[in-house]
Amino acid sequence: MLKDKKILLGVTGGISAYKAIDLASRLTKAGAVVRTILTKNAQEFVTALNFAAITGNPVLTKEFQLNEPIAHVEWAGWADLIVVAPATGNILAKAANGIADDLLSSTLLASPKPIFFAPAMNIFMYANKATQNNVETLKSYGHYLMEPASGMLACGYEGKGRLPEPAEIAQAISIILNSTRDLVGKKLLITAGASRESIDPMRFITNHSTGKMGLALAIAAYWRGAEVTLIHSWIDQSPPEYINAIKALTAQEMHNEVFRTRKDQDAIIMTAAVADYRPAQPQSDKIKKSGDLSLELVRTKDILADLGNDKLEGQILVGFAAESENLNENAKAKLHKKNLDYIVANDLAVSGMNETNINIISQDSQIEFAGSKLAAANQILDTIFKV
Ligand SMILES: Cc1cc2nc3c(=O)[nH]c(=O)nc-3n(C[C@H](O)[C@H](O)[C@H](O)COP(=O)(O)O)c2cc1C
């Protein structure tokens, strides 16, 4: 999704500037053409040579240079997307107020397109009213802001201020470069992951779902402007902090959370692999090993069927059908039986960890798609919202 995309990476003088090297590397490996601008203060932390070597493309650090006389205008026009990561409190303040006193800030002012900022700083610098106002101002100008992550900061404080992981930033950039903010005003409920049904305090029944498809849908919808709620059971990787995520490990917990949050949603997309059965009598003490053991299983509530039976006016209901045989026939039967608007049939035989092969089926249409889960997420959103 990043092949041949032209990305201008602006690096500012924060402690996490070293992570921008990893980001530059990921973007380059994914096929993007990355040029870099380092502020004077960024060079206290990382060097121009790091980025030149990793991207194989030009790096600029100064505004006034004979070989690139009007770089701020030319590079701003060249880029498909300008990414400022890490973005200091200082660059946010300058960009929010139109200050252009060095190469990076002049380039931001000369850019006619939305810019992506990934702020990172000490918790008090980020919480400062001035920074918060600047963040809001930049959002109101149509720029993309990625919330800092929480955790232990290099300055010794714990809280919100860390630069999110480069993989997360690259994922967001991928979505932004392949879509627009066409889902602003939409509310979306997405479920993801593999449910866990306890046998005893140590053991549980689960399945092989990684939750990646649901996560990709949540991330894609978020950067396309939707208000996203993600209800997830066990998933392979934690959801990004900017996603409103609610944990619901069992089928019953997920049922409760879905029905608690479903009102006012424009669409519900159920990608979670919810257990069909659970142990009838989960034990409160660990079951001791002795001879063979039979488990009695009982049916869990069918969340999708319950949603379909009591469908809310105007709400789009989307189910997933992961099948290993008779894919389309089984999926179509589920579409009718559960009163769904769409079913995404997912061929288990050909789908992998990050790639997928899907068929998006409605009463009167069928769209086949093969590619990354992020690209598939975009395709599903395009189809159900008809954009
Ligand atoms: C060791 C050290 C670490 C710093 N880390 C950050 C940081 O993570 N985020 C931030 O906004 N400022 C940080 N600063 C302050 C900025 O470097 C300072 O505001 C500078 O003027 C930013 O310049 P620039 O935005 O032009 O790169 C740090 C300063 C020092 C000395």
C-alpha cells in the first residue's frame, strides 16, 4: 500500500527521534520514497547520515542552500504526505500558528495538504493547555494527529507522551495515503479476537483467530474519520491507544458489551471469533489430573443472530464467515439466516496472518478481494458505506 508513495519525513528534537530511523526504514522497505528534513535540534539526537543511508534519498537540514534554493516549496509540493515524527511541542506550536522560521516549519506552511503529526514529549509538556490548544487547532485545520502512547517516559515520568511504535505509525500512514476522510460523522462498532471460555482457573477453550482483521478495520475506519468502538476478546497485538477499545473475553461478556454499545452505531462489523460452546460447569479450582476427562459443553448466545433478530433501523449489520469448505454457499446461508446486510466470507484455506482472501456478499452483490488485511479493511468499508 506504500509502493512509490512520496513521503516527506520531518524529524524534530525529541528524545524519541531515534525511533524515526526505524520508521524511515519501515516506510522505505514497504516501497515508499522517503525524503527527510531534520531540524537543527533533531541533529542533537540523530544524524542526517542515518536517514540518507536508510532511505537512499536526499536529507535536508538547512533552509538556505545553493543546491536546493527553494526546498520548502518544492519538497512540500513533491510529497504525497508530510509526516512529522516525533513532533515536539515546539513544532506543534509553530505549525498551529503559522510560524516558519526554519526549513521544516517553512515546509509545513508551504504544504497545501493535510499533514500527519505524531507528538511525543514529557507528560506535562503534552498536557500543557498551550500544547492541547495547538493540537486542537491543528486538527481543526484538517491535519492528522496521532495521540502519544502512555508508559514510562525517558524523562522519568509515567503517563501520556511516548511516541507510538513505528509499526503503528507506518500502518496509519498506509491508510491515510490510500483513502480520504470519507467516514467523518459515522459511528462504527467492531468486534475482534478469539473468545476464551474457562474450564477452570488455569484452562480455557479458544480458537486460532488473531483479531488482525478486526484491528485493521478499526484502524482503517479511525483514520478515515469514523468514531470507532472496538470490543475485543484475546487478540495477537494490543490495539493502538487512540482506538476506543473495550475488553470482553467470553461470549457472554461480548454479548453484553455489544448490546450495551450498539445504539446510534451506523454499522456493526462482527469479526470476532466467538465461541459457539462453553463448558457447562467451569470449575473454581484447578481440575486435578486423573484418568480421562469428559467436558460437557453448552451453547453460547449467538450475538450476530440476536442482532439480526432485533435489527435497529438504518444500522448496517456485517458478519464474517470463516469457512474451510463450501465457502460461498455457507456464507450466503448465514447472510439470510441471521438477517445480515453483508457477510464477509473468508477462505481459511488461503488466508494467512497478514494477507487475506475475502468475498463480500450481500443480497444482490458479491465482491472478491485478495491482499493485505489493511487493504481488505478499506475494501470492506468502501463496500458497506458505498464510497
Ligand atoms: C535531552 C532532551 C530531550 C528532549 N526531548 C523532547 C521531547 O521528547 N519532546 C519535545 O517536545 N521536546 C523535547 N526537548 C526539547 C526540545 O528539544 C526543544 O523544545 C527544541 O527547541 C525543539 O526544537 P525543534 O522543534 O526545532 O526540533 C528535549 C530537550 C532535551 C535537551
